[in-house]
Amino acid sequence: MADDGVWKALADPTRRLILDELAECDGQSLSGICARLATRHALGLTRQAVSQHLAVLEAAGLVWVRRRGRYRLHDLNTAPLERIAARWLTPDPAGDVP
């Protein structure tokens, strides 16, 4: 199932915080994300730990990475979340109610 990676990514509270930070301020570098997690959430994660969380989010399609010079900038991609919401929150067109 394609959504398994999304559920795995959302299962971790640190990854959810990273998504929250990207929702508030898109296009952040790894350093920027680390700084926001440290100052706003008192999380003292290493750059490597944050990078591993970002890799899971990227694999799930929740984060896009683009390069600007020597920096990798991370952007939130809400399309996988929209697919999940549409799957369960959209009324059944046949009107079947269990």
C-alpha cells in the first residue's frame, strides 16, 4: 500500500514537529530546521538525527528537496496527506452508510 510510508513518517512525534515547522516556514535548510527544533521545542537533536528524520519524510513524499547553491532546502508536500484525507473524509458517492 502506497500510504504505508506516510503512516510510518507520521508515527514519530519529532517528524510531526519537523512537518509543523515546514508548514510554518517552507524552504528551510537542515541547519534552519535544527535551529528551530532546538529553540522552539527544546530538542537537542544532532544534525545527523534530523537528517535521518528528513530522509524518512522525503521517502514518504511529505518533503521535497531542492538545491540552491550548496544548500538543500526542504519544502512541505501535502499531496500524500490530501490523498489520505480524501480516502476517508470524502462522502461515499453511492450514499452507502454502514
